[in-house]
Amino acid sequence: MVLLVGAAALVGFTVSLAARLALFDVFLSLTPTAPILSETNILVLGVDNTSGRLSDTMMVLHVSPARRSAAVVSVPRDTIVTIPGRGLDKVNAAFAYGGIELARKTIEDFLRVSLPYYILIDLSEIEDIVDRLGGITVNVEKRMYYKDYAGGLEIDLQPGVQKLNGKQAMDYLRFRHTDGDFARIGRQQNFLRDLAAEMMKRENLLKSPSLFLSMLGSINTNLNSREILGLSLALRAATELGQIGMTMIPGADLMVDGIYYWKPDELEVRKIVDQLLSGRALAAAGQGQEVKD
């Protein structure tokens, strides 16, 4: 989903969209790894209207344009953390309490890293974007069926590799009725890879101005136009080279007063931060060593 940003932002700083897209295409061809953006961490939040004001998807993206590498660390939404001014709570409640700034401060304190940038994605727009792309090919791991008559929700997906339309893609991402949040995070990360592959196709990059306008409407970010271009270039290079590491915050189940939480393993969290969010593992990957998911 992060890759939506680079494409969407192309329309935000141009006088003529068509002319800008043509220039961008030439720029990609001539300088596909130009380090416009410095190595940094970016908070990525996805908000789904079906979950109210709670952030449904939380990831920290570490991007190293010079190494042409990136890493994504997913934070389970039930992770118990200290929210500034609120105390102990689930991490996804931070956005409901104080919007993107409180969410950013909460995850900065939790991981003890700097998050100078954020990307907020309206997940309800993803359905339309997938449809405009003509669908996305996904390997559905198992039978997914769930029906909520009261809520008017029906998920009905068969297992196997198949092209999903927008609604089916959102059903795939939302499904969690026979498994936990970790399986769902795994699907989100797989979807991210599949979407990246689809977006990197040349025919989709220049497919339609209306597609990019839709993408622009689905994101909110404090990255400026130049930084968005740099992010897009860096992710394109990392995707092509297969140098994107993905993992999630490890921990254990915790019940408090009948409420479920995910208690992070602090020692393992520190290892992940040191290896993936500091860039050291990415440096190793740039020297030919593998970054483990």
C-alpha cells in the first residue's frame, strides 16, 4: 500500500498531469535509483471505515535509497503500549484519541525510533483502485467464508491463485474470523508485494490520469513532492532487486479484565529495531546477504 503514495503524488505537484507522467516515466528510465530521499523511517497507517476511527493497519517503513533496500515492520493492532496522556491501551486506539500525531508519538515511544514522516491511507479507497488496475493476482491461502447478516458483510473466497476485483481484495485483507491478527498481517504483507508488482508494470504506471487522482484522494502525508518522488524511486528499485524485508512485532497473548492484548517481547523488539529500522540489516542485504522476513 505504501507504493500507492509515489504514484498518487505525481498529480500533486504538476500543472499538467499528462505532461508530468510522461516526464516521470523518462526520469524513471534514466535515473531509477536516484537518492532524492535520505534514509529514514515512515509510519504507515491504514484506516478502514468498518473499524471506525481505529487504525486498522500499522506499519513502519524503513527506506534506504542509497542501498536500494527497504524494510517493513508491522505492528499488531492489539499491541499493548503506553499512549501519551492516556496510559496503557491497544496501539490502534492512539489514532482514535489523537489522530495521526498521537499515533506517531505512541509508536515512536514504543519502538524508540524517530518517525519524521507519515502516510495515512484510506483503505476504503483501495477497492476502487484495484478495480481501476483491472484486478490484482493473489494467492488466497485457504477458504475464506464469513457472513454477517446484521452488518451486511459477506466474504466468500476460494483458495488458490486468482485475480481478485476490488471488493474481493478488501475481503481478503479484512478476513480474520477463523484466524488471528498475525495471519491477517501476513496477508497484508503478501498483498503489499502483489500490489507493488502490479503497480510497477509500465502499462499501469501510465494507465490513466483518473487512477492517479483516485490514489491521491486515498492518502494523506507530510512528505513533500520531492520526497514522494524519492520514495517512489527507492521502492521501485528495492522491489525490482527483491530487497524488501518484512516482519512483525513478536510477543504473546495477554488477557486483562477479559480484554485481549498482544504483549510485545521487548528483547525481540529491540533486535528488530536494531536490524531493520536502523538500516544495518539493509546494509548487509546490499552486500549480498539476505534480509529475513
